[in-house]
Amino acid sequence: MATSDPKQKTVPRFTDKFSICPSCDLLLEEIQPLSTHTPVCPRCLRRLHRKRPDSARRTLVLSLTGLLLYLPANFAPLLTFNILGAATSSSLFQSTLSMFDQGEYLVGILVVLTGLICPFMTLSLLFGVSAGLFLGWQQRWMAVFLHWYHHLTEWAMTDIYLIAVFITIIKMNHAAAIGYHLGFFCFIGLVAATVAAQSSIDQSLFWDKLDRTTADERPRIPAETAARTGREAGLLLCQSCHKISPLPPRGPQENQKEEMSCPRCGELLHIRKENSIDRSWALIVTALLLTLPANLLPIMSVSSLGNVSKSTILDGIIHFFQEGSYGIGLIILTASVLVPLFKIIGMSLILISIHNKWTTWLRHKALMFRFIQFVGRWSMLDIFVIALLCSLVRFGSLSSVDTAPAALYFSAVVLCTMFAAISFDPRLLWDSAEEETAKDAAQDVARGVTPG
Ligand SMILES: [Zn+2]
Ligand SMILES: [Zn+2]
């Protein structure tokens, strides 16, 4: 057992003080988050870490409040509509299930998942993890919970559902006397608690507390590395928990693929998401094709005293403008028409730009992609409004609202565009830029060597 190693002096200095940007794979110095300052990636401007004070306790209290409000918000009566002495009442749960009564099973499943199941799951997962951390635990199931929370959070759409409730109220305000019940107020509380819980969680801090690897097990790179990206430095970043792992050794065959999962959260690790471009293209083209029936066919039919009038998404928007409800008209125009169009055009532009290796406006394209990810879920607004109207406007021959075929196509557009954004790997945008820079550098060297 040698006590001193003479080779030690010749070994270059290694460091484990670094991080990697999840959006562009840039190798960065370790981030030191401060409460006064949010670090951003210098290349793609992505926010890298936002410090949340007292995160575990706040998340625990807020998620518990949300869970306590969940049952009355969903099952207590929400609203009553009263037209000429006839009254109909519905709870949020009944509205969520109303698509099944209409025979629209696929849309129904989507509304149940996004309006009922995912919101409950996200709150429960948040509660479980924050309670565990608050008690000082470090259990394996907590990492599983946090991993699932990461994937489910954008599918929990109670915030959009609440806006849909307000739009329904404004839409029916002229025609019916509206009664507000316990469910309505509990639902507002539920949404406020959910949004606050989601914004109080400090995911980096939570993951650090759940990390079982010791400092010795952290991957190290030479302190004076020439590598610009994680990939060049032989490192893989988990897209779920942002843990850095060394690239697995190459198999004997060039195309041999080693499936490797994150040691902390279990997410499958890829240098880049597999077939990302092809999958995103397929989903975007499908969304584009479905946009036609979604906008040209009627989405809702209203029967009033025996007269049935069917309306498309645009008809509904025009109706709001004609009534003078410009704000609501604009919200629905944005959520139902502009956002899906923006997503399809924006994603196509990004994919074309990668195909053609365009290296200009990269930062703008990265920003546009993050915006597409952020607004994607808001297109569900119109579907929630229709679900609410179907359950609340049930006055028999006097007046009733039913769904029409476009609801299915429109939901499919929302799903396709959301999955297109999930399938896309934004690091691919920057790979072509890296290749071009390397090519330019090689050309410069060649020019310098070759006499002009
Ligand atoms: Zn970046
Ligand atoms: Zn992970």
C-alpha cells in the first residue's frame, strides 16, 4: 500500500464543478443560485435555476391545501343556470364527464385526464415528495414521485379549466340567471393552491436532497477542457432531473446502442432524443392536416325551441365580437386559432432550419420553442368550455348544447402539437451551429496553411 503516489504530480487537474444547459448542451461553470439573481445560459438564454425560499415547507402546505379542496371543488355543485324558471345545475365532475354522455369518448378521456386525474396526481406527488423532504427522508419512492411530477405537470390543466368556467359564465350571462355554489369557490381555491405549489417547488434543491451519490462519484472533467458541450466532454445530462452522467463506453459495433437510465430518477438517457426530427415532423404534419376539419366542421350545436344551429370555432369567436365581448373573443381566438397555428408554423420553421443547417437567429428560435412549449396546453380552453356548456345547458326542448365532430379533430390537433414539442430535442438546433463553427475553424486552419 503506497502512501504517496509519484504519478500524482503529472496528472492534469480535474474538476466536478460544472453544469450543462438542458436546452443547448453548453458546458458551464457550476451555477451558484442567489435569491437576488437567476442564472441564465449565456448561449440560449434559458433560465438555469431559480431559487425558491423555504421550498419544501411551502410546497407541502400548498399541495395539502390543494388536496383538501380537490373533493369539494370537483364534486360539490359548481353553477346553476336558470332560464325562464327552469334550472340546471352541475358539478365540475359532471362537466368533466359530459363528453362521454355525448358519445365523444376520446375527447372525454382527454378531458378526464387533463381536468381530473393529472391535477390530482400532480398535487399528490408534490405532497408526497415535499412531506418526505420536510421529514428529512431520502427514499427511493420520492425520486420516482418527483420524476412523475416532472412529466405530468403540463398535463394538469385546472388553470385552463378555471378560465373556461369564467368564459362559460360570461357567455351565458345574457341568457340565464347564474347561481354560484360551493364547488365554484373551492375550485378557485384549488387552482390558486395548485399554481402556487407548482411555482414554489425548487426542483434542483429537491433533486440534490434526493441524490444518493457521494462527491467522489460525481463525474469529473479536466479543469482546462477544450470541450464546449456536454457531448464533447463525454457527458450526458438527464432531461428529467438534470443529473450529469458519463457517456457509456461504446459497444464493439458502431451502431450498437446501450440503453442507459439515469441513476437518480430512472429516466432513459439519450445523447439526443432518438428520431426526434422525424417524430416531430410526423406529428406536425398530422396536426396540420387535422387543422382543416377542426376549423371547417362545426364544433358545437345549439338547439333552441326546436331550431338547431351548428357553429365552427370561428363562428363562436365572431359571435363574441358581435355581442361586444371583445376580451373573451380575443382569448378564444388566441387559444383556439392563433396558438395552434403558431405552434405548427413555429415548429415547422425550427425543423426546416435544422434540416438546412441554418445557423442564424438560433437564440430566437430557441426562445420560440420554449414559448411553444409554454403556450401549447392553452389550446384545450375551447374543449373545456364546450364540456361545461354541454353539462350546464340542458333545458330539454327550450335550449341545449351538444358537441359536434370538430371537437375530436381539434383535441387531436392539441395532442399532436403538444407531443411534437415533447418529442423535439432543442439541443439539435445548436448541434448544426457547432458543426458549422467546427467547419469554419477547419477552413481557417486550411487557409492559413495553404499559401494564397
Ligand atoms: Zn443553453
Ligand atoms: Zn434523472
